[in-house]
Amino acid sequence: MPYLFTHFKEKITPDGEQVYFGISRDGLTWEEVNNGNPILCAELGEKGCRDITIIRLHTGGFVILTTDLCIVYHMDENYNVDWKKINSSGSKCLRMWKTDDLVHFSEEKLIHMGRDDFGCLWAPEIFFDEENEEYIVHWGSTVAEDNFTHMSIYCATTKDFVTFSEPKLFFTKNNEILDSHLTKIGNTYHLFYKNSNCPPMNMHATADNPYGPFTHDADFEAYMDSFGNAGAYEGPTSYILPDGRWCLMLDFFGCEKEKMGYVPFISETPGVAKFVRSADVVHFPYGFKHGGVIEITEEEYNRLKNHTF
């Protein structure tokens, strides 16, 4: 059961904020694709790709979405960034590619999500709603109504990634939230997200339909709170390992530049959010940054391993 990890690298040069691929046979030992060089490079909008997500379409083929942003272009001479300005005036679009085989791609496209009052659209993810046979695209954004001071999760639906519904509020709290990851195990929908404050850490909630209402998981919060640097994790993504365990990946950004990357938290039982930080069981060839994981076939794994982009 091989896997594909779509991600970026957080470097202080623009080539880091592009689309990279990692592949793995066991979901824990990862190898670089294309000799660790970008698979796709942005040419439109902000000319950068962050927060990469991918989904296999139920009709065949794949869609890749990214945040339309390159932080490097917003750094001053001391590498400082005005995050508030980016949140309020960043790109109102998401970046998209389509592919049938993971090695040949459509033309890059910017998708305007239907509202000019959004701030920057952060960290898109895609969830397939089987009941309605449509895709829920969800992301984090601030809005002009509150002077771009409060980030919540918004969503739009699509059946074909050509036309999208009007965006609506998907999930919000009194404090700012970001980096939503939605997955279904059995009959339960699991939502992972990041509190930016009060307290700053990853959270977990569950519901019996994809739009909630979601029930907060206090035990997961207590576990994350046991880490002295819980706020240094973000970008959740999860998948089932070949041995049946549930792997939650959290992007650990609170360390030295260009050595940042994901850390696995593993639960023995899918759907039971009793995770244990398991950094010693994973290997990355470099710092994998905010991305998403899907299962791929042996044929797709070998194609990616042997293809030169």
C-alpha cells in the first residue's frame, strides 16, 4: 500500500514554496521524488505554493490545490514578515492543477472563491462527500467585516472543480482557527484544526455529518497540552498505515529554518484519537512542510519513482 505525500519546503528562497512529492511504501519511511526538486512551480498570482493538498477523484484522476502565496517575496532584508498584512491583503484565490497519472499535469489555474471580502485563503483541503457525490473544499480566511482580525474555516462545494458553490462558514470559534483537516472513519467525521491562541495548539472534534455540529475532544486537547511546545505543531493530515494503525501527521515548525518538518502521532485504532508522538519511527529525506497524503497503487508508485520531471 504505497503513499504519496504532496508538500512544500520552507526555505528562504522561492523554490521551496512550490509543489514537491514524497513517496513511501509503509507510510513512515519517505523518499524524495524528482531528486528532491519541485514537481510543479507556480507562474500565476503570488508565484508560490504552500499548504499542498491532493485528492483522487471518484471519477478518476487527481486534483491538487495550494495556497497562492510565496512568503519569501514578502520578507524584508532581515527575513521578517508582516503576517497581518498578508492575512488581510493576500490572494483571494486557490491554485489548482489536474492530472490523470501524477506525471502529466493540466495548465495551472487560479480559482477565485466567489468573495472579494476574504483576506488571504490559507491551507485548502478537499473532502469527498459520498452521500451527495460532491467535493467540499475548505480553507482558512479572515474577512473584511471584522477588519481581517478573526480567521475561521470556510467552504465551497463542487462536483467537477470547474464550478463552485458560494462560500459559506464551515467552522468557527471565539478564537482564531486555521489548518482544517476533515476525514471520515466508519460513520464518524473527524475534524482536526489549529487554535492560533487560547490555547495555541491542535484540536480534534467529531460529528455524524461533514458539516457538524462538532463535539470537542477534551482528551486530545489535554494530550497536546502535555507538550511544552504544543503551539509549534500545525498542518494536520492523517491516513491509515498498512498495519491498520491511524497516523496523524503534524507539521512541527518550531525549529531551525530549512530543518522543519512533519512528526507522526500514531493511534493503535482508526477512529480512536488516542495518539502517541512517534518521531523515532519516521524518516524524511528533508523537512516536509504542510501537505497531504493519499494512497497510491504500485504502478503509480513505480511511475513516480522512475519519472524525471
